[in-house]
Amino acid sequence: MSISKVGVVGGGTMGSGIAEVSAKSGCDTIVVEIDAGLAEQAQQKLEKSTEKAVAREKMTEKDREDLLSKLSFTTEYAELEDRDLVIEAVIESPEIKEKVFSTLDEIVQPQGILASNTSSISIGEIATSTSRGEKVLGMHFFNPATVQPLVELITSEVTSEQTLKAVEDFTRDILGKHPITTIDRAGFVVNRLLVPYLLQAMHMYDRGQATKEDIDAGMKFGCAHPQGPLELSDLIGLDTLLLVAEVLYEEFKEPTYSPPPILRRLVTAGHLGRKTGHGFYSYG
């Protein structure tokens, strides 16, 4: 099947980025938020993002107008009825995601594919909240979605080969992203490798082994990473990392996935990284 009509549920950092990528690729794209205020915020986020792209000469003003013309924002799930693909990008909570998928299953056309942008939650569990498990898969973008080329495609035990191929072709040929495929295991490919590395840096800092600046400098200048692990953690969002670490630890029961105390303390204090202005670092 071809995919040209896309829905995105959730207009936050990831959802708005995914919607921008979709519209930029020429797809008719609808963003659904839970209330009018958040829908307006999502629209403003897209408008500011594309303004910056024009200012940086990453797109022309005409390209921006074309992109925005393909976007619409709503609070009504019913408007997703005719979508070929709906990508869920809400908070990393199994209960909330399952509720979203149950609602989508009742509304979206029978042939529509339902995808989750989850970074760690089981696709199989999400799929059980629908009657179309063969048309459910993970479609994990990376932040910022407008820049990062990778998309992880995660299949459950019941995802059909036809569904995977349709989304793989769409990701590569329409969105211009680089898809990789993995089976349904906590953390998938990237986070199963990345999260223990980030958590170890937090443990190192929490124990006073080195300053946060030196930990980050060690990986930037010693291993040619563009960002150090604590800087990257702030960018990802410390609340997101805590949730992912808890999911990984629950599945594998390995100490390397256990969230360090400092991560819990920062999240409890509301210091979630760049998005709140405070994390391991402060942002003006």
C-alpha cells in the first residue's frame, strides 16, 4: 500500500518534529492534541521551526508555505478516519499509549497502519489494545526528528510483512530517512546500547569520580562524540531516560540498566534537561 495521508497523535517535541518531516515530504498531515491550547502550541512550534529553517537557508519561503499548507491541527480523533498511517507520539506510558491505540483502532480506516514512536515500550503489548495487531508496529524517530536520519522499525510477533514493507518503503523513499528493523525487545537497538552508557556517566558523576564537564569532554575529545553523555541526557530529557531505564531494568533485570539515584533526584525536582531549562546543566 502507498502512504500519503498521515496522522500524528501528540504535538510535543517529537510529535511536532515528525509532523514537520511528514509535511515536508509532501504528505497531508493532521496533528491531534488533547486540547485546543496544546494544539495551538504545536502549531506555533511548527511555525517557529520552519521560520528558523528559512532564516538558516535550509528552505525557501515558498517551501515553508507549501509545508504549512499540508498541516492541520485538531483535538478530534475522528479527523484521522481516512489516514493511511497514524504515528502516536505521546508520553512514554504503556497505559496512555494503549488507550490512544484503542481509540485509533475504532476510528482509523481498516487498512490504516498504526505506529508508535515509543523508545522502549513493548509493541506487542500496545498491539493487544487493537483488533489489527498485524497493522501495528513501532516507528521510533530520534530527536530532533527533522535532523536525525535514523528511524527504528519494530515488529511484534503479529506484525505482518506487508505492514513492515509499506512503512519501510515510506520511511526510506518518502521521508528520506534511514530505517533499521528490529524485533520487539525493550530498548530495541539504539537505546539498549545507548542507555547503559548514559547511566554509567551519571553514576560516575554522582560518585564524584569526575566533573560533568570532564566526563562530557572525555567522550567528545577522546571518542569523537558530538556531545558528551550528560549533555545528551539533557537533550533527550531526563524523565524520558528514567522511564526507558525502568522499562529496560524490568525486562532484563541487569544492574547496568538500573537508574542511578541522581537521575531520580533530578526528575523529582522537575529538572528534566533542556526542555525545562535545568538538568545536569542549566540553560538560559
